[in-house]
Amino acid sequence: MDIFLQFDFPSILLGVFAALSCGLLGNFLVLRRQALMGDAISHVVLPGIVIGFLFSHATASWPMLLGAGGAAIVSVLLIELIRRLGNVEPGAAMGVVFTTMFAVGVVLLEQTQTAGVHLDVEHALYGNLESAIWLEAYSWRDLFNLSALSALPEDVKLLAGVSLVLIVTVLAFFKELKITSFDPLLAASLGISPQIFGLLLIVMVAVAAVAAFSAVGSILVIAMFICPAATARMLTDSLKIQLWLSSLVAVFAGVAGYLAAAFLPPMLGFDGSVSAAGMIAVVAGLLQLAAMLFAPRYGVVWRRWHLQRSS
Amino acid sequence: MTSTASLHSVTHNGRRTDHEAAAANPFTVQGLTVAYHQKPVLWNVSFSAPVGCLTAIIGPNGAGKSTFLKAALGLIPKLSGETSVFGAPIKKQLARIAYVPQRSSVDWDFPATALDVVTMGLYGRIGWLRWPGKRHRAAAMQSLAAVGMQAFAQRQIGQLSGGQQQRIFLARALAQDADVYLMDEPFAGVDAATEKAIVDVLHQLVVSGKTVLVVHHDLETVRDYFSHVFLLNGQPIASGAVEDAFTPQNLQKAYGGRLASTQLQGLAAAAPHKA
């Protein structure tokens, strides 16, 4: 049990918080038809990450997240500026800004000699979920022991903090996020600015993507922005319930995915384990598939059955 | 309300005229110019909605009717122009305005019920950091009943017919309890029964002293539904009571060659002959 608590538990926490923060925001991205924004924004924020890193000299840190948020704001403003001044369509303006920001990030990386730090390809794809350890933990009671909790890996604490901030922000501005996603014209006519809440969403997405990215890699980040939200959408017609369900799906995928990665291969007679981040994404994908097939009312099976019965 | 106003008029003569001028001008647009990519859509449009009247904004496709509403409300960028609502800049008077966008401007697959959408009309006055409560849902329910849609309150909006969706939008505007109603094509793609129901509600609004402005497409029904018209084609062509402004000459000016002369005569012939 100690071993589970010290080596597996912190990794599970990491996966759960990463899945939760991305999964929650994914609801609004999917509804606004900006599902791949999470992917795009994780490139745009590179210069912000590098600058944040120069201040903090750590990969998982609040300065880095601030840098990411700042870079997201700069890129959204640049897109708007180019769109208005250059008379080009939004897609083209985004393409120009995204690639330029990423290029600036690469140059910054080179020039500041931070290139060697943890930003290699393997790391970026799969993350390092498994490397989280909590050696100060001896029993489950340590979960309520502040000094033991403070010895949790920095990654875990940061992602927990990010999750909390994001959940509170979404709860606080739920009705504004809802109305600006559904009917931006009405929102504007009521004095609720769609631009400001669009920007808030993008900044939150950037922060969540960057916080989760360094821990779990880009596969899981992209999967988590889309799968839990899309799964939950099949199951309910209420946005409020959809937010809860998607959070539940994200947490379940985090726990089940890690456990399956760590314990399933040995049980099946294979040596070692598989990538936890990859497995979490697989579980999320399977849940989505199940929902698409079997969800009441929106599932393929249900609709077939209903069609047959009514004909 | 009325008694305080008359009290003021006794004590401050100067303010009385201000009050009256403001009350007489629920929605006034001055010198509105809008361009998309350097191509002007609206050119120096000025218009004042007649108070307590039902006015149709008519003009050919691409005349800038929807753009006029959006730009006047400040929802899209404009090159110049001011909008005042009851004598004050519109930015300060948003609570007195209810705007109904085109039905096609939103995604009806959105996870929301009819009641959810109507409740959104109240978001402006719920205030920051608050969620809609029982009181707001009850008010939304009343508005739904006013358009005969209370039975559909818990229905997901995508499962409603076009006419029902338009009624939901109307109910949302009613929930806003405004003084000025601006509607963008509320009759687009609705069934005859819904059209009748919407017209009835609009007439009730006017009877209770509200000012209603509707972007309208169907010239055949202008005389039946509206008391005033505003003809627009990039520039303002004419505005006023239907008898005065809805004339073959003005229609010809607004629509150019797009209306056949037989059509024009038909529309003119529908005029009541009092002489």
C-alpha cells in the first residue's frame, strides 16, 4: 500500500487534475466549434512559456502559466488587429499569428539556451506522468497532514491549484460563458461582452493546456479538451449537467486510465507497463465511443431501435 | 411615475421639455455609416422610431436592414453615427432595449431548454457573480406562457419547429421587459399560426406603450401588420406612417427595378381608399 501511495497515487492525481482542468473548459470549446483551439493555443504560448521559465527556472511554475496566459492575450489581440487592418478572414489571421508566435518561441528558446530543458519530442508527446512520486507519504492519513501534503511534487500542487482556479472561474462566470457561447449578439445587446469572455476562455485554455502539457503531454491535453465534453453532450441537454458529467468522465478516465496502464499489462502476462497518459486518452476515447453508441436519445443504437419501433 | 414627472414639470419648466423630448424619442439614430471591407453598407442613415408604434424596416436584400439594427446597437463596428435611447447614449440604456437577432444566427443544437433560452433575457439584470434563481425562472415561465409555449419549457431547443423557436426568441425579449423592441426578421420561416401569434404579441406591446421596430421582408403584409414603415436601401429612402411613406414611388426608389410594376400597383391598391 505504501508503494501505491508513494508512486502511483501522485501520478493518478496528476492525471486527474490535468484531465479535469482541460475537460471542463473543453465543454465551451466544443460548443463554440473551437475544439482544436486547445491544440493551436499550446503552440502560440511558447514564447510566454520561455519568458516565464527565464523568471522561475522551473518547468511547472506559476510564472510560466502567467507567461502562457499573456501570450494567449497577445495572440488574440494580434489576430483581431490583423483581421481589421488587413481585411483578411479570421482563419488566415490565426494562421499568421499562430506560426509567428511559435517561431518567436523557438528563437527565444535558442537564444536563451533553455533548449535543453525538458522540451524534447518524447516528453512533449507523452508527458511524464509516472515520474511523480510522494516519498513523504506513509499512510492514507497523510492526505490530511499538511506537512506531508506540501511534500507532494510541484507538478501536482500546481495542477491542483490550476484546477481549483479554473473551476471557481467557470462557476463564477457560468451564465456569461453560457450566453456568449450560445448567442453572442444577445449577450452584447445586454452589455455582456462576447469579446471579453471569448478572451477569458482562451486565456483559461492556454493556462490549462500549459499546466497539463508539462505533466501529461500533448496527446492527453488534446484528448481531454474534446472527449469528456463530447461524451457528456451525448448524455444530457442541460449545459449545467454537461459540465458535471464531463468532469466526472475526465476524473474517471484519469483514474481508470492510469490503473489500466500500470496494472493491466502485468495481469495479462506482459512485462512492465504502458504510457499512462496514452491510456487515459484511450479510456476517454472508449467512453466517447460507448456514449455515441448507447446514449439514450442521441446514441446510434437507441436511435435505430426507436426508428424500428416507430415504423 | 407619472405623478413625479408632472411634479417636475410644475417645478422645473426647463426640465419638462427635456423629459418630453426624451420620452418622444425612444430610439434615435443619427448619421450612421457602416462599411465592410471599405465597401459602404449604410451611408449616413438617420432615423427616429415613432414612439409607441409598430414600425417595419423594409428594403431589398443587401439593403443593410440587419446591419442597421446591429450597428445602431453597437454590436458591430461602425465608421460614424450615434444612437440615443430616450435622450441618453445607448450604452447607458441597454436595459431599456430588447433585441431579437435572426433565428439562424444561433446554434439550436446547444444544450439548453426553451426555459434556459428565455431566462437568458434576464442575464443583463441578474448581475455579476450570480446565477439565475427561482424568481428568474418564474418570470421566464410567464413570458413563455405569453407566447403559448409553456408546455415546451423543458424541451431542448433543437427539437422545436422553426415557428416555436421564433416564439422562444420573442418570449426572451418579453422577459427583458424593455421599452424598445428591435427584431430582426421574426417572421422568417415560421408557419401562419406563429406569424399570427407573433403579430398579436407585437400589437399588445404597442398598446402598452412600447416602441417596436421590426426588420420585415414580406411587402404584402406591411399594411396589415404595421402602422409605420422605414424604407432603407443603403441610404434612408423614406419613413413615416404607412399611408404616407409606403407609396409606389418610394418602393420604386428603394427596390429599383426589382419590383414589377404590377406588384407595385397591387401593393398600392391595397391602400384603404378613404376619399
